[in-house]
Amino acid sequence: RSMSSLTIPPPAALLRPLEVPNRYLFGPGPSNVPPRVLAAGGRPIIGHLHPEMYEIMNDIKKGIQYIFQTENNMTISMSGSGHAAMECAVFNTVEPGESVLVAVNGIWGERVAEIAERMGANVHRMVKTPGQLFSNTEIEQAMAKHKPVLFFLTHGESSAGLCHPMDGIGDICQKHNCLFLVDTVASMGAAPIFMDSQKIDILYTGSQKALNSPPGTAPISFNERACDKMFNRKTKPVSYLLDMTHLSNYWGCDGQTVRVTLQCGALRHNGESWRQHKELAAYLYKGLEDLGLTLFIRDKDLRLPSVTTIAIPKGYNWRELLVYMMKNHNMEMTGGLGPSIGMVMRIGLMGYNCKKSNADMALHALADALKNCKKSKV
Ligand code: PMP
């Protein structure tokens, strides 16, 4: 066929210049990123086998080991969003028919439960209303009953605004010969986490929240216990793309060659970042309370510093408030997600956005929305 037999013309959209607006991303992520990170995305492409690429990958690996506080060799950054890491963790460590225990107190536990069910695991859910805690005793009782190979818990439950305590759970998992999997997509960089000393066997996060990076990469780490389980399985993982036998080889974690990569991670100091998020969150809580709003998580020590949830103010339509702020302040905040829809509104101030001037701007926009959106009598 000749070139003139093209029947589909080039789309007009591709002939126009790309327009992307500047917005205040004050929702639960993605978040705005610093100019130096945006500029890094404009560097030249190099080959995945070039020596400079090996160096960049090694630097990324060291950066992840630092933010995770782990010495695990099996530490990589995957291409894909946080969901890719969720699937990678479950697909590699669980075989069909095995028992998995999932703590569900918001959307993320429910998602992991579904992922595990889809690959044929025998899933047991511990369910609470969004934002509630699981005690170590409850966790241990469920573990003794269901004998899972994997237990999942969300550290930063972004749909509810809860930061779940982690201490002691790793010991319970070891006692019951179960792997401890923790999601820190919304909390990494904003709230303290210590993979090794908290005995977390598999930990993952995402790039686009408090880590100051664009969406699209997901750091993940497996300890020796997790590697033992995933590299001694009888069946192959259901996904080729997410198979850690291949990914660990790309990243040189299998003792063979170092290859391929992605760019991620612009967090330079963990302790400093945790402190900043905590202080700014306290400032935001005070401002919200001064506006007459109610924080959804009552105990301030359990609030997730990166994503704050407020109860929907009585008489207001939350969608109207959000649309008003987007239209008049060019600012994104969001409603709930999954089980917290209709219960909360969410304000995220994380990473580069974690600044007092941004909190003031968010409070101003909210005050303006509360003043100008109509309030029903019911
Ligand atoms: N887990 C948590 C706690 C999250 O907040 C998110 C993103 N909102 C995810 C997982 C999923 O990450 P992603 O959107 O990057 O797929």
C-alpha cells in the first residue's frame, strides 16, 4: 500500500500546542513538584545499558533505602503508579489458594483484598469504618484464626486521613510466620516509618505525594523473609511485567547485572521533612477549627500529616464547595474516596506544597467557599 492510502487524518489536537494549566494541587496527590524536579525531567534520554544509567539507578536505590530506613538489597523503583506496587507485592509473595489477611479501614485495604482475590488467594478481611484503628490484639487473633502468609495494613490511609501506628505488628507477624506488607503511598516522607526496625517485610510507596516527584514510579522493598517466600514459590506470578525475578535482575539486586531505570525521589532529609509536615499540619488544624470546621480524625496524634480530612460542614454540598474553589481559586481539594465518600473533604499539603503560605491560601479559599456556596436548611 502507498502512503497516500492513509484514511485516518492526523488529529487536529496533535497540531495544537499542548496547554497545561498551573494549579494548586492541594488534594491527596498528585502534588505540585519543585522546579528543579520538573527541570530534571527535561534532561537528555540515555540508554538503559549505559554506565551513567547504572550509577543513577544505584543512587535511586540508596535514596529509597534511606527514606524507607532499610538495608534491604531487594529495593527498586518500579514503573507504574502505587497500584503497580500493590499488585507487585501481592502477586510475588502469594500463591493461589494461600491465605491473606487484610485490614480494611478505608479504600486501600479493600483494593488490596480485591487484588489478592483476583489472583486466587483466600482473602480474609478485618473491616472497620473509615479512620478506625486495629489493635495489636485484634490483629494477632485474626492471624491465629486465618493463618495468613501475608498481612496488609495501610500506614497513611489517605481516604480517611489516618496514620496507623506500626509498632509491635511486625513481631506478631514473625511469630505467626506471616509477611507484613505496608502501604506508605500517602505517608512516605510526611510521617515517620522505619522498615527494618519495625520489622516490615514488604514496603512500597508512590512518587507523586510527599516525595516531590511526578506520578509514574513506585519504590518498593522486600526483606530476606519476603525474598525467601517469593523466590521459592511453586507457581509463577500471574504478571510477567511485575515478576520480581525480572525486576530484581534489571536492578542488579539478584547479584547479577545492573540494568534499566526510572527517575524518582527528590526527598533529601527524612527527619526534617517529617517535622515540617507535622508542624504545618498542626497549623492547618488550628486554621480549620477557627473556620468552625471539624477534623474527621479526632485524635490529633493519629492524623496523617500529609492529607487532612474534615467532616463535611453541615448544610453544605461538598461537591459545590470543591467546584467553587477550583473555579475561583484554581485550587484542587477533593471529597472522600471509596467508603469515605460523602463523609469527608480532603486537603493535602505535602512535599513542595508543605508551606505556611499554602496553608493560608487553602484556608482562605475554604473560607471564601463557605461564605459563597449556599447553605441549605436541612
Ligand atoms: N495507597 C494509598 C494510601 C494512596 O493514597 C494511593 C493514591 N491515592 C495509592 C495507594 C495508589 O497509588 P496510585 O494512585 O499512585 O496508583
